[in-house]
Amino acid sequence: MNGPAQAASSDSKAAAGGDWVSAETGRTGFRTALSARSHAFVADEPLSVGGADTGPTPYEYLLAALAGCMAMTLRMYADRKRWPLERVRISLRSARSHTKDCEACETEDVGIHQVERRVELDGPLTDEQRTRMMQIADRCPVKQSLQRELRVMDG
């Protein structure tokens, strides 16, 4: 397929979220090459559990995706409302170990069940604006996706 029909198909695929994010490992170790669109990055496990610590763990990437979405959602909301938000910092943590969960995944339900959150909003916001911003942080698309039943299907 060439020409405008192909371009329209590509545009529709991108608009529908059709771009693949990929992960690839080698024969040994946990280092995993990841790619999303034109971006390349790695995931790994800490030295303490047999990894080479060349990148964040998969759980750390999950938390980073959630924190990034919350921060972007708050930035967009404040911009739309023309509120004086100068900086947003979202910090998340979980006590779960990805490696330990992988060892038990065949026989147990594993995964992150609770995340601790700290939100810092800098700027001369009113108390009402700060309260609303916390409500909006809870409405970010990644958080909503994680709180629903997320099914992974072969494509």
C-alpha cells in the first residue's frame, strides 16, 4: 500500500495507540533492551538479585510511567485553568521486588498492590486549587488504566 491510503492508515494506527513498545533480552542476565517509537532504553535488576543494574527495574518503569502521567496531567490542567503552578514533583514508591515476584508468578498472584505517593506543587496556589490538583492527579489516564481490570491479549 503506497500513497495517501498508507499515510491515513499510519495516522489512524498512531491515533489509536497502535505503535508497539518492545522488549528484548539476550541469552544471559536480566538486561533488557526496550524501545518505544524512536526511543531506546534498558531495564535490569539490581546487583543484589543477579542483575547488572544497568537500568531501572520493570516495577520502577511502571512507577515512572504513573508519576510522569500524574505530573503531565497536573501541568496540562494548571495551564488550561491558567493557575500559577510553577513546578510539580510526584514521588512514588513500592516495597515490591520484581525479581521475587517473578520467582513466584507461576503459583501466586503477584504485583504491586499499594503505592505510596508524595505530591509537591510549587507556586502561589490557593488551598482550593491545591485540593483540586490532588483530585486531578487521581484522574490521570495511567492511574485509571491501572485501577481497571487490565487484560493483556496476544496481538
